Amino acid sequence: MRSQILTDEARDTSELIYTNVTLDPDKAYFLYVGEIKAYWLNCLMKRPLERLYGREVDFIAVVPDVLTRPSHRNLVVINSSAMNLYEKTGIHHNVRIPGSVFAAEVSANAYMNNLVDMLVDRQGSVYINMFESKETMSLVDGDSVRLVGPDPKLARFLNNKLIQYEIVKNLGIPLPSGCGNESLASALESAKRILEQGHSVFVSGEYSAAGSNSIIADSVREIEERFGGSEEKYLVTRFLEHDHDPTVLGVVAGEDQVYIATVADQNIVGTQFMGSTYPTVLGEETVRDLKEMTRQIGAHIGRIGYRGVFGCDYIVDSNKDIHFIEINARKQGTTFETTLTMMHHLPGHPYFPELEFIAVTEGRLPDGTREMDLESEGLCWGTHNFKVNVDIEIHRHLTSGCTQFELFNNACKKGYTGKRYLIEDHVGDPIRQKAGGFLARIIAAADNCEDVQSALSEGAEEVKRTFREVHE
């Protein structure tokens, strides 16, 4: 790992793990702040900004991910937890940190403040594109430094599981029976009532992403062991047995300006999100209902001022009954795959990031915006987030071999016999990955779902051969 800066304007890199930034004086730049998994999505944010600045635009990605062989251009890595571990042990670690903590570290970083000031001086304004809007991103002033994304305070309000449960309940959309609770003691009482009726219970802290702060329990003791000592609020509902975990992704530009992009199927193990596949296996009528429920939710959050990408997760049981699970007031992990799907089915249509930019900055959708047909065919894809639950040491490095653009372009070519998957952002060697983080992300694409599933499995086996558990 090394720290390198190639610009003359900002040299203090003492708080950085890595940078390879170099700036072209003929280009304008925006910043991406978020996990590296959304790096390539920023390539498609250039077009609306080029119209705004009247010249070529590029981006600088600021990420917390510590990779041994980063191949991305204009990359900045900031992660104090990883830096502290290296100073203590002399061993590089990749450590996943909360988004709010990362945004605060970026905002307080001397190099980043100098870089933003320098870009404002060069081009008059700077846009910051975030994977998830955070109030701790204090570089944004709303004037010369602007956010591409929903208002952070409103996003946090809507990401609260107790608040969104009440919103959707008031909209009349079906959801599991339950209630919000102000304390763990109250949550245990609510859970006890559901358990006494012979049902399992779902318990989530008021903030939880990808199932990280939730549990499915069959006893009060399990809940106490998981959340004991915590002083947060909880959503407690009956756990409903179900067959499918669909997710719907869209953009809100206003109360009557809600764009629905894709319906995909999530792979959920327990409460943990592992990846998604597209297209959904659900029937046309169910898909239509999912889209309309999501549009109804989008209209409501648009009415209270939300602008930007959002997603909604549901469950569907064996009777094809739909129940709401959660709102994600942010981009989702498969936003880039959704964008590539739109490029395949709607060539020439505004890109998904372009829809977001115009929704946020102008409060509208572009003229001529079209949604994809329910029966779109010809492209199937899947993702798998390779997450580790123990500390590991990586002893082998994997490279992607191609870009996702190339993977998706090849997916539907007749007679194509090449690789159906790629492995993105493998941490590499020699490095340690702390428990709770992502080692790599596998993306597969083909013209049929069977090949996608086979490719995901093959990719997972390849990743498994690159690490061993750490026993200390």
C-alpha cells in the first residue's frame, strides 16, 4: 500500500491510505464519496454535468475500501480504522466502517478540503455524488459544493424503520403485523406476545442496512443476546414465511414524478442480503402490483420533499400475497446493473444516473422518459456480495478481466462462449479482511437465468480459493 499524490495543488496526504489523483486542466470534476462497489456508476453521471459545465467532465472517487492493487483512476482511500490497525500491527487490513463515520472522516480530511477548495476555484462549483446521503458530509454547503442525492436529513428520517413502517401502514399497503418500540424492554414485550401466538418474530433496530442490525428469533432470549446493552428503538413484527424477496428500484422527482426501473429478486440468508438476480421470477400481475405499491410510496416521499434514487423491499408468499418490508432512501447495491439493463432495453434513453441528477437538481424527469416493458427479455444478470463473518487473510489476488459494460454487452451475443461472470473489487493480497466486510463482488450476465446461476456459483468458488481464516 502506498500514498501518492500527482497534483501540485494539494499535497498533504498524511491522513490518506492511498491516492493516485491527477487532474487535467481542460476537464471539470465531480466527487464520488462512497463504497467502491458503485465506482463505475459515476461514468454515467458525466453526461448531465458536461451539459452544465460545457466541457469534458471526469470524477474523483473517495472510498473507504483498502485494496492492495487498486486499478481505478483518480482514487482516494480514507479509512482511519484501517490506518490505525496498520500502525498497530504492521499489517494492512480492509475494514468496513459505517457510512456516517466515513462521510465525517472525508469532511474533516485536510487533503479533501484543499482539493474541494481548489476545484471550486478552478470551475466555480463542485458536485458530490454519494452512494447514500449523510448528514456528516459537511463539505456540502448547497452553494458552491452541492450534493447529487436526496436531502440527508430527509433520507435519514425515511431510513428509520419505525417511521417507514407507519408511513406504509397509513398508505394502506400490506405489511407484517407489529409495532415500533421505544426501548429494548418494550420490544421484548412486543416480541413475547407474537411468540406466544406460535409465530417467529422479526426484530430490527431503527437503522439497519442489508439486515446488519436485525434478527429472526424464536425466543426472547435470542433477542436479548443479540441486542442486550443497546439503547436504541426497535421495530418488532411477526415473521412471515415467504417464497420470494423482490426489490424495486426507482427515482423520485416529485409527487407525480416517480420512475420505476427494475424488479429483481434478492437472495436473503436469514436477514442478510447476499445479492440479487434479474429478471424476477414473479408473474406479470405480481410485478405490476409491486411497481404500483412502490410508485405509491414514491409519490408520498416525493410529496414531503424527497428527490433521488430509492428502493423498496417486499416479500411474496406462496399465495402470491405481497407484504412491504422496507424503504431504502438511497442507491442500492444493484443500481449499476439496473442502469446497464436500461441501456440494453431502452437504447438512447437517459441513463439512470442522469434521471437522478435531473430529479435532484431540477425536480423533474427528462422529457420522453419511458419505463421498461414488463415483458422485457434478452438479458439476465445476478450479483453475489462475498461477505466474511470472520477475520481472514487473503493469499491470492483476482482481477476482473473485463468491465461490466463489456460483460453485459457480451451477455446477449449469439454464440458467445466466453466467461459469464467477473469478480469486482477483490481485496487482493497480502492483506487481511476484518469480519463483517466484503471480500469481493461477483457479477454474472447471460441471455438465460440458468447460465447466470451457474456463473455466480463458479465465481464464488474462485473467490473461496483466495483466503484462509486468521487464528490468533
